[in-house]
Amino acid sequence: MTAVVEVTEHAKISCAICGSKTHSIQLHLQKEHPETTLAEYKETYPGQPLLSKLAEQKIAEQKASVAKAAGTVSTEYVTSLVS
């Protein structure tokens, strides 16, 4: 019998160094691999994701909230970023 793995937008990404699951490679490197910079990671593992879909969504929501609060973008634009 084969196990079925459900992939969701909340799925974490894998660290190419140790295989650990995380939402942010940058934060993982700081905690688990402090000898490796983000630039070195990107050079050594080109094409590897640096953020999970959930992390990307949260960052977009945060940026949209800041922009909306500053009055620099319309409500429609903010809505399009987080949709």
C-alpha cells in the first residue's frame, strides 16, 4: 500500500543542506546553519525555493497592509495581492 501525501499551500519546503522542513530558508539557515549565508545557499543550490507558499502569502499580505496604511495603493490593488 502506498501512502498518499497531500500537498497544500501550507506545505513547508525542504532545506537542501539537511532536508529539514521549513517555511523560510533564510530563518532556517540563521538557526541551523549559521556558517552558510543566504547568498551561498542560493549559489550552491540554484533554483531551490527560499520560501514556502504560505510564507510568500504572509509576506504579500504584510506588504499590502503596510502600503494600504501608508495610503500608497488602492484597496483593489491590495486585494489583488492577497487573493
